[in-house]
Amino acid sequence: MTAEYSKIIKVLEAIEGLEGDQAAAVAEACDIISDYDAACQSAARMTARYETTALAIKKDDFGYCCPTCGRWIRVPDSWCHWCGQRIEWDAIARDRYKEERNQRRTHRQ
Ligand SMILES: [Zn+2]
């Protein structure tokens, strides 16, 4: 949690003499602030992953994994479908995908 939100929650929790609905409202406000902070941090992480490329990790001859979450990803997907990481492919993956695509086109004709 950011220091700014921690300070607000500490101040709210330190209010003395609250009872009933007032105490419940302050507790709810602390929960809302905490949830809001978590949502902001999550959005910031997702935005960073979406905008910053990371090189796909070659797992074996059959495929690649996401460098952030470690799950299988498919060439030539631009983003990991699991965590939203923007993906960069190495030359081997790009060349292999182009070759396979050209083979599919040749078979169709
Ligand atoms: Zn991922």
C-alpha cells in the first residue's frame, strides 16, 4: 500500500469514541481506500505489461512461454492472453511462423 493511503487509514482508525454506524462507516471507508489502492496498483502493473515488450522464453522445440507469468503462448501473439504482457519474439520464432504461414498458403492453392 502506498504511504499516502496508509497514513489516511491510520488517521481514520485512530479516531476514538466512534460507535455503531459511525464506527462501521469508518471501517468501511478504510476498506474502500485499501481496495482502491490495490486496484490502482493492479492497473499500473497491467498497463506496464501491456506497453513494455518482453522477449518470449523458448521452452522447447514446440513452444514458448511468457516471460512474466510462465504460461504457454503462441507465435505470433502480440500479448500474453493470460497476464497481458506484451511479447517480443526472437528471430527463430518469427522465421518459423512465416515459414509455416507460407506452407499453409501453398497448400490452399
Ligand atoms: Zn503471461
